[in-house]
Amino acid sequence: MIRQLISLEWKQFFRSKAMGQSLAIKILIGFLALYFMGSFLLLGLGTYFLLEETFPDRDPLKLVNDYLIFWFAADLIYRFFLQKLPVMNIKPLMIFPIKKSKIIHYLLGKTTFSFYNILPLFFFIPFSLVLLTKGYPPLNVISWLLTMIFLELSINYLNFLINKINVIFYVVLSVFVIIAGIEYLEIYEVTRVGGFIFNLIYEQPYLFLIPLFLAGFLYSRNYKFLKEGFYLDDKISEGVSEAKTNELNWLNRFGSLSVFLKNDIRLISRNKRPKQVLLMSVMFLFYGLIFFTQDMYSESYPWIIFAGLFITGGFLMTFGQLVPSWDSEYFKLLMSQNIPYKKYLESKWYLMVVATIISIVLSLPYLYFGWKVYSVILAAGFFNIGLNSHITLLGGVLNRIPIELNVKAKAFSNTQGFNITQMLLVLPKMVLPIILFYIPYLFFGFRAGILTIILVSASGIIFRDFFLKQIEKVYQKGKYKTIQAYAEKQ
């Protein structure tokens, strides 16, 4: 039966209308997966020797054990945003004499062998082999490795449970941030507690049974949850809720633009994927902490500009790059309205500009790192408003991949709306402001570089109507191709 279920999924993939497009995306993702697996493999082989050289008085294994608590916390966080729930088209199977248990075990079994569980093994297995070559007791090392495997599986099943209740995840995230803050501010060594637990499991090999039972318990909870809702009119069916209307009358001051602005705000507030994309754009505000807290980047202005573009352009790069795919389900209706196409594009431009301005204001705390750093962020924000907004809209011309808003999928792992063109358009968005800054900076200094970015960006704002008219012509030329593409479901 399991073989037949695998066969059905295989046929569904290859018989899909979007097979070529899905295959191209999966090949690209496959190359990324190989890259990460290779990186984890090298990390697993080299960590012991790196720690041994850097901390000669400490046992490398105990050092790793001290920080495993942060490994598993980070693992849970990125799984929450990236890992898809175990789904398949099971409604047609319900009318056949197939046991529920077999289908549910198949769904959960798929997640056991997912990339998210396999990737950590490329670190833990090589690291364990290095421990064995260094003379560590085989029984203890094997017990430690099994503990890591069962804990990864436990996080895998836990993710599917907390995924149903977002509040639980945000509580866990808050606790993790507090623990990391306590450790960073040296209030208390949290790593000492985590290290004690994992060192104890290593010293007492039979304790690997605890994470084994934990994984089994969480598996059974997932099984019970899925079985209770395994009915056509229960959890697997589309939820029906009472529609709530919001007139948004305060937007009427924008005239004909208000129709589109209201539509976008309602789209974001009523659908899960746009909400998650909005959350992701908020997370971009913290991108600068990766660079500004490191001495090697603090005076490297190309890197600071790169960070500034992300800090202020989170919404532009996440929501904006999927214009007009967000409206694919009712694109025909929009195009049938007696409103110029330019107004549609202008509404999207205003939305990205307002979001960028809000990001610039929210990035004020970066003044802590100095006025120079914030002035770079400010200049990058102007560039996002003046030029990147137009480049993003232009990229939407070639993005004819529809987004089904009612599909229950992770915003960060859902490839609907993905287009290789978006990746190519990242180059001018990132490289152009660095060039605009760096050439004047080399000859006339820092202020000249910042002023150049601001002046060029200002030209994009001043000649906004001209740019939008040119972009409108390109959209109009491919309008009917876009409508036809959106009519085909993924």
C-alpha cells in the first residue's frame, strides 16, 4: 500500500500542467540542498579540530554539548517558517477501502525522511566519526549520536503540533530570545545547564532512551490528531468562517487608487501567506545586527549598504516581488474595471513606498552604532523608494506564475509565484547602489558617496510618472499572456 501511495504522488507530479516549471524549481532547490549538505559535512569534519585549536584546555565534545540547546532552538524556529506540513491529496482516497492508519503513517513517515531531518546528520555523523578516531568510547559516542537523531525527530513532530497554534511558537520564541539575552549579557550561563544535560546523556549511554520515548510520544500525538480529523467535513476540509468586512473609508482620499489600496490591505489581513510575508519583512529589520556587531564589517561600507537595503526594503523584496501574482485569482476582474493600468501600478508603488518609510523610521535604533551607519541605512532606504520600487514593478511583468491564496502552505517554502527573473533582478537592486556609493567615496569621501545615492534616488521619485508610464507599456503588451497564465492552476 505504501508503494502505491508513493506511485500516486509520483504520477501527480509528472502529470501536472506546471510540471516543467515545478521541476525547474525543484532542480534549483536540489542544488541548494547539495550545497548545504556539503557545508554541514565539512563543518562536521572540521569542528572538533577547530575547537581543539581555539580552546586547547576544553574538551571539544563538551563545548559542542554546551551550545546544543541553541542548535535545537534555532532548528525549531527555521522549521516553523520553512517546513511544510505532511500533506497529500487524500480526499479521493477516503472513498476507497484503505485503512486510515496506513495513510496517516505514510504522511508521518514522509516527514521522517525529509530534508530537514537528513541535513543535521551531515554534521552529527561526521563529528561522531571524528570522536571515534580520537579515542572516545564507541558506546558513549553511539548513544550521543542516537540522542541527536531522536531529538531532531522530536523537533520534527513537535513542529507539526505547534504549527496548529501559532501562539505556542511565539511563546517558545520569546523564551529562546530571553535565554539568549541572559547568556549574551552574562547574567547567567545558560549553556552550563544544557551542557550538563547532554554531557550526562553521553556519560550514561542508556539515557538515549529518553529522547527515543519523547520522539515516540510526539509521533503518537500527531497520529492521534490526524486520525481525529480524518473526515471530509473535519480538519482536512477547507475551513469556513464568517466573512468580516472593513470599509477602509479613510483611503477614499486617494481617489481611484483607493480601490486597489483597499484590495491589498484586505488581501494581507485576510490571508495567511501575505501575513507571513509581512512578518518576514519585519524580520528583515534585524538584518543589520549580523553586520554591525562584527568589527570586520563595521567599516566595510559596501556591506553596510547591502545590509541597509535589506533593513529598509524587507516589504519591497518579499511582497513587492510577487506583484501582480498576488492578484492572480481575480486578475481578470481587475483588468475589466474602467481604471487605467497605471493606477494599478501606482497603488503598488505607494504601498511599497509607505512600507519602506515605516522601515526607515523603525530602524532608528541603529543610531546606536553611529551616525555614519544610520546615514547609509537612510540612503539605502531612499534608493529602495526611488529606484528599487520601479525595478521591482518591472520584474513583475515577467512573473506570470499564479498564487493560490487559499492553499495552506508555508509562506517561506511555498514556491508559488517564484520566477528565475526575480533572482536576476536582485543584481541591479544590490550592485547599483554599491557602485553609486563606492566610486564617489574613493575620490571625494564618505559624504559624497551618500549624497550620490540620495540624488540618483531622488530622480526616481521626481520622474516617477515617467517610469510608471514606461512600465505600464510593458505590462499592457503582455497583459493577455498574463491573464492566460493565471487561468492555469498550479
